[in-house]
Amino acid sequence: ADEQPEACMSHAETLSGFIRWSAENYPAKKYMLVLWDHGGGSNKGLICDEKYDMTIMPVFSLERALKEGGTHFDLILTDTCLMASLEMGQAVAPYADYLAASEEVMAGYGTSYDKWLQYLYDRPDCTGKQLGKQVCDLTQQFYVESGDSSTVSYFTMSVIDLSRIGAVAEATEAFMREAALLAQDQEAFYNYAQATYYVDTYMSTEMCDLFDLTRRAEQAGIPTGVTHAVQDAVEEAVV
């Protein structure tokens, strides 16, 4: 055990120090990092500290904390809202094999800790992929059994294979280049805006579902080879 002066939870050095201390004092064959608190998506970040003026950790600060922490994780779980994004995946990819996260807002109870920790206790040899799937499935099962139909209706927890996040980024960049070309023609870009107007979004128009965006963009003349590349890359990454 250890006790330190109260520190800001949204500062990168707080997290990196905790990671280093944990790995040095409790070395293991496999490592998992659980990040619990508020999440605001790629543009805002996660881990809000109300004792320090409601500061929040930007995604780039999380990336720095993981780098300075010096530990590679089998699984990173963000028990927060809105963090299953391409930018989040790119930030953590060098430091973990899998990311379990929610595209939508998370329910107030978060993940089903008692159930997936029991699975880990029973199966200490499991992989990060296996444990991540259990986190998602057991949490969904918990809300189904609790009768919380509203949470079940927007439940979007997923496990992302971070080794495949680069392919998603590459395909998305190619898609965005095609979309940018449409901006040179007023009518063409208007058609694109109309086709994608009702794309699935999460909390803000800046947080949209890549699969749904590219599917709708096909109606506006974006080549299907480009849109299908994004969709295939997403399906390969989300295990």
C-alpha cells in the first residue's frame, strides 16, 4: 500500500506515476488498465476532477501518460462515455493490444464489475480480447436483466483490436479526401450534406459513426470502393 498527497486525476503525470508504481510493486505477466469517470469524446477527453476546477484529461495527455508509464497493456477499458473513437484508438494503440470502450454514453452503473472480475478470477489465463468481450457481453446482460430498456437501446460497448486501427485511419483519410473534393462543387457538396444529414451522432455533430457516415455518403457519389474500405476496416477492427 502507498499514500501520496492528493493529486489531480486529470493530469498525465498522475496516471503515469500510478502505472509505474503498480507495475514496479505488483509485476505481472499481463496488465489491464481501467479508466473510470466522465468521458467527453475525442475533442474533450476523459477523467474529470471536480476538486481541481473540473479539469479533464485530453486524449493527447492520456497518450503521454501511457508512454511515460512504460507498461504495455493487454486491455485498456474506458468505463466512460463516448471514448470508442478513431482518435482514441490511435492514441492508445502503441501501448495496448485491445481497447474496450463505448461509442455512446455509458449508463450510470458503468460496466458489470462483479461479473467480469469473476470471469477474470476464474480464467486468469484469458487474453485481453477474451476479457474485453466478457466486459461488453456481461455488462449488456446486466442491463437486460435489470429491465433497464433505455440503457439497452443505446448500449454500444465494443472491443477494438488496436493493431488494426491504422487501417481504419488510412481508409478514413482516403474517404475524407473524396469528401473534400465535393466541396469544390456547390451542388455536389449540397447533395453530400443532404445525404449525410441524419448520420448517427453522439452528443455532438462532431462525433459521428464512421460506418454510418460512409454508408450514407454513397448516395452522394463517393466511390463505393472508398466507402467500403472504411466499412471493412471498421468491421475488422471491432472484434
